[in-house]
Amino acid sequence: MRNRTIIISFAAIGLFGLLGWRLFYLQYCRADDYLQSSHRQQHAIVTHQPQRGFILDARGRILAASNKVQTVFVEPRGVADPKEAATKLQEILNFPGHEICGIIQESKNPGFARIMTGITPAQRDSIQNARIRGVGIQSNWQRYYPMGRLTSHITGFVGTEQSGLAGVELKYDVQLRGAEGQNVILVDARRQPIGMRPPDDIVRDGSGLILTVDATIQEFARAALAKQYEAYRAESAVAIVMDPWTGAIGAMVCLPDFDPANFGAESEQMFRNRAITDPFEPGSIFKPIVAALALDAGVIDYDEIIFCENGSYRGKGFRRIGEFGNHQFGDLSVRDILVKSSNIGMAKIGQRMGRQKLYDGLKLFGFGAQTGIDLPGEGYGLLYPPAKWTDSSVTRIPFGHEIAATALQIARAYCILTNGGRVIQPYVVRAVVDSTGNVRQLHRRGSSAGHIIKPEVANWIIRQALTGVVTEGTGTKAASEKWQIFGKTGTANIAGSVQKGYDQTNYVASFVGGAPAEKPEVVILVSIRKPDKSLGKGYSGGTVAAPVFKEILEQTLNYLHRD
């Protein structure tokens, strides 16, 4: 009997010891866990998303903005009977009840399951009046792009979480998205709200962007480019309109383009902003840049005559060089070399410069480096260091081979020639404006203080040589009766992608220039890749690209001078 008493006593002591340990474990070791669990049961967090900032063109037209849309959601853990809730929602939303029930039951998030986005005000009122347990309505922001495809490569687009994925939407995402706010709501056991605490975080709407791009000029450029792009069944096409004095982009069009509001239905290839991502061998539009460098370096004179070998030039260390269209030029001045677009004349100018001078000059113009434009994905182009040049490099780079540049790099180089030799940085965002209307960032940069070539050299290239290209040379289809235009044609071979050498069937047709020559207001580049030669309509820069340039330029200048 005594042994039994002892055993029972020890058992009781052990039991109370275990109970004590359990109480200690729950009270001290798991206290934080249960406190958090209790807090979750008694509180619900409501997150308020900020309104993403607007994007406006240079004249205040909306390119991108966000509107409120209503979303019906369910908190699965708060729904007592999913079938009953689904039946009531089906009648209001005209949405199959079995699908609603499936969404609720299969949700991996016990706190949120989206049922439908974009309900009408009447549907919202009906749901609120029905007071369905566990069902709520959330206001979300939806991005829209009223200009559609027109500015798609500039504005870019946002994803489902309203974060920028391309264009200025990506580049300026931090400024555009703002900061979310949170409210903590006290709820009862049925998850119904019974009170609200002061907000922990105040929502801060995103800042807006004012661009340099003018939607009207953008439309001029797109309409003219699209017409030729389709007529010649081209692979792609680019047009850029720039202010040569400041670097502001007035228009930037890339074809094919896409609908930013429905980007999921488009091929990823459509998203490339080819004006800044795709380098190409520029061909003859490169010649004025090298000629300017040679004149500035003093290796040639303005009135110098160069023998152009009657159309065939051979020498030690380089392959035969001929002329486009099998032209046979003899003695040509530097001006005529540009006007008639002589490859051989430019090759001899390159030989005069030599590797190092030519390379150093091209680096000053920014080739082989990003321009610094405020858009994502910009390429560097390709300019090999002199150590990697062959003996033929100094003869071929001057007429736009053995070097690759983006359309924007070429356009900027022509801006430098146009403004007298000052480097400018291209940009598309003029100002960042916060949600209260205060300007937080303002683009004030124009051209740099110094000249990379002498102003008199740049002015001679523009006003003497390149005006001649349009009046009497390869660019006559760009001529205007109203303005004196300067510019240069280019018909560039495309390097083979599989084997060495060049594609003998396809070309890049380009024209770059501006007006008025006496005081230029715009520089415009047009480049059309792989116009279909089989159509029999031509494929050269003077035939394919120059008319597009003329249309864009005349419409743009008429628009700018309309007052």
C-alpha cells in the first residue's frame, strides 16, 4: 500500500511538472508566436496602392496615366460556405458560380483570392448591399496608353504589379511608382471590420514625367515611315527627330512597334527600340563625319583635288575598292567627294589620317560608347581599337564599313556637325513633377562648353558640302522648295550573319540631314533595313529614305512655324 502511495505521488509530481513545463513553454517560449497569431486574428491590413505618375508629351498630351478599377476579392478563410458565396456573386457578376467556387477553394492564399477586375458601379453597389461574408471590393490602379502604338518604344509599359518593364516606365520606375500606404483594421471573429487604427504609412503618389517628344511630330514621323516601310516590305525602320542644339528628342519611331496596353500578345522582338539597341554599318552617311575630322586635323584642304582612280582602287594590304553603281570618278574636290559619295575619295582621306588620328576623332564623336540617353537598353555600337585594325581598316571605315553604330549615335554625330562642333547628350525626359505639382528634376543640359572640331569646319560641311548633296548629288529627292536642306544618303551593305563578307541582296537605306541650313532647327535620321529589291523600285538611301526624310521635315517645320 505504501509503495502504491509513493508511485502515485511521484506520478502526480511528474504530471504537475509536465503541466508546469508546458505552461512555461507556452507562456515564454511560444509567447511571440501566439501574440502574432492573436494579432492576425484581430487585425486585417489594408494596403493602399499609390497612383502611378502620368507621362505627358512636350505639349501636355497624355501618353500614359493610371485610372482606378474595382476588383472583387474573397478572403477564403473568412468564407463559411464557398458555394453559397459563389451563388450570390454569380447573380451579380454574371460569372459562372462553379468557377468562383473553384477560385475560393483552390486559392493558396487564405487571405486573398481575386474574382473579377473592372466591375461596374452598379455591381459594386450590389455586392456591398449583399454583405456576403468574406467578400470585399478593392480599388486598384490600371495603366492606360491613349496614344497606343504611337510612342510605345518611348513610354514602354508596366507589368501586372504596375512596375515598369520597358521605356521610360522602366528607366524612371522609382519616380513614377510612388510609395504604398497601409491601414490596420480591427476585426471580429467573423473577420468583419469593427474599427480602424491611424494609418501606419501614408500613401504617396508617384511623380509625373514631361517628355521632350511631341506627339504631333511623332505622328508625322510614324506615318511617313510606316508608308515606306510597308511599300518596300522592309524588315524594320527607324526615324529620329532631334534638336541639334540641346539633344532633345522630338520624335523616335521604330517599326515594327507594339500596343503597350496589350504587350502580352506581342512578340518580344517588337519591344526592341532599334534606334538605340541595334548597331549597323552605316555606309555613306558616315562620310561627312570622317571628312570633318580630316579637315579639322589639317590632313586635307577644302580646295584639294583627290584622284578617285576612275572607279577602281587597289593597294598594298587592302582589297579592291569600287564605287556604288559602278561610277567612275576621276579628279574630285573634297566637296564633290561628299556630293557624289565617292568611296575611293574617302578611302584616300582615311589613309591620310592614319589609324590613330581616325580612331581618336571617332571616339570624340562618341562612337563605340553609349550616348547616355535616358532610355534603357542602349547599345555601344562597335569601334575596334587601332591594334585590332587591319591594313584595310583606314580605307573602309571612312565610307562606313568595319564600324557599327546605332541610329541615335549617327543622329547625334550630325547634331554635333550642325551646332558647330559641340557635343550634346540626347534625352527624352524634360522634367519630373511630383504629385503636388512641384518640379523635382529639370533637364538643363545643352551642348558642352568646348568644340571637338573647329566651328568653321563643321559649318563648311553642313552649308557647303551637304547642301550640295541635296541640290546636285545623291539626295535630290530630299530637296524642298521652301527650305534649304542639308543631308547625306547612305546605302549600306549588311554583314553576313553566317559567313564572312556581305549580303549581296539586302541593304540598309538611310538619309540624315536637317534644315534650314542657315540656322538648323532639327536633325532627322531615317533608316530602313532590307527594303525588298525584288519589287524593282530601288533600294538606295536616295530612293527609299530621302523621300521619308523630306515628308517628316516639311511637316515638322510647318508645324513649328504655324503661328
